[in-house]
Amino acid sequence: MLVNEVISEIRDRKINDAKIQLILGRVVAFEEKYKSNERLYSVLKYLDWELSALIQFKYTVTDVVDGDTIKVSYNWVIQTIRILWLDTPEKYATRTGYQECYGEEASQYAHTLLDNKMVMLESDETQDEFDKYGRLLAHVYYLDENWEKVLFQKQMIRQGYGFHYLYKKPVKYANMLKVAESFAKNENIGVWKECEGKRIPLNSSSQWEWTLDNETQEAVNNIFSGDVIDVGTDEEEVNDNTLKCWAKTKCSEMDSCDEAKYYLEKCGLSSLDGNKDWVPCNSICK
């Protein structure tokens, strides 16, 4: 069989993993034997690379849920993956009843990159293996049209389809992702151009409005009208001071976990919930 035919079968997954491992072992052995034959050696090295890549890229993307969550299949088992340190705008209406600016675009770009692709998952020793919802936390690599390995988070962030964020402690690719975010910000593309570099709710969707109580609906309406309103403290755990929706916007500005929860749940300040588990400001809500 010709080399290009072997490569074609490998890429089309007509050769199973066990056979790939067997062929790879033979290729490595022949590499050592034929080092003096430059042409044959280069062919063997190329096969080595192709086979090694296919062994790593063994997960098939079965569903792109949104910009930062996918489902993959391996050996007939489907696993949901929460992609590490990538935060994309919401495509679907959240508990506030609103989608977010550039959420649809981020999801579509993720589909373009990953639909039905073979990907490689990489765990991170600095982080937990699973989140509280049972989703596997992983870095995701895919192969581009040139058969080059690409870190999915970096591509999404660099093209302006999401943000880099840290949870608990720095990830091993933190510097790379910071550089990617700086590039998108400096180029003023994606969320930096269309959403002012923020997670901004879009207009309400009537099919979700029924989930909002009157107080929350009033707060959301005033947020979008540009007014700042006083909101009562009808919940015991919130202190007696009158809060102003979005008078505070960052976790560092919150005086307590209860206050952070109030801003998330009553004011819809989703930026406080970086990992989307509906627990805001993990630095204070432990």
C-alpha cells in the first residue's frame, strides 16, 4: 500500500487504535534501521508524526453546546467537557432571561472549528478533574486544515469570541491566553468591538420572561433603560443596606458573599459567575 493511502486511511479512521499502535511501533523500529536512507527516513518520520497525532486526537466532537462547552465520544461513551479558562458569552437565555452580546457568534465559530472533529483532551494538574456538575475540565486541541495542532481556547480568545479567566489559581497556559486576549483587545475585534469587552445581556426573550418575579423584571427593565434603582432587602441573608443594581460590577467590590449572590440573582450580573455554576465570586463564596 502506498504511503499516501495509509495516511488517508489513518485520517479517515479506517484503521482502529490498536492497529495504529501496532503500525506506529513498526514505524519507530524502521526509523532506527533506515536512518542512513534519507528519503525513506523522512517518510517514516512523517508516518510517525501522523500516527502519534491520531492516537492523541481520539475523541470525536458530537455536540458543540456553546462556545466553551462541548460533548465528545470515545469508545461509545459520551462525556461533557467544560473547556478550561475560556469564558464565552451566553448563547442561550440564562436565569435573567437574556442572551448575551456575541453569544450566537461565539457558538457559531466554535461549531466551525470543532463540528465532528477529532480532538485531543489535556487535563491540568493545577485544577480539579471535574466541576460540580460532573463535566470534565480539560484543555482542547484540534487539528487545523494544515494538520497543525491548535489550542482551542487560544484560538477563540485571540479571535475575540471569548475571554480568558482564572479560577482558584493560574492555569499552566495562563500567559499564552493572556497574550491572546491582549491581541484581540488591541485589534478591537469580536467582543471587544461589539460588546465593549463585557458580557452584556441582549434584549429579553418573551419565552423566558415568565421566570422573572416582578421585582427582578423591574430591575432588569431599569438596567436596560439606563436607570439605577434601589432594591429592597427582603431576604434575611442580605444585609439591611439598600443595594443599587450594578452600582458594583466586580467581585473585588463586594463586601460579602450574600451581597455577591444578590447582584448575581437579583440584578443579573453574570460576570460575577465566571464558571457558570451560579455561585458568584468564588474567592469569597467558598
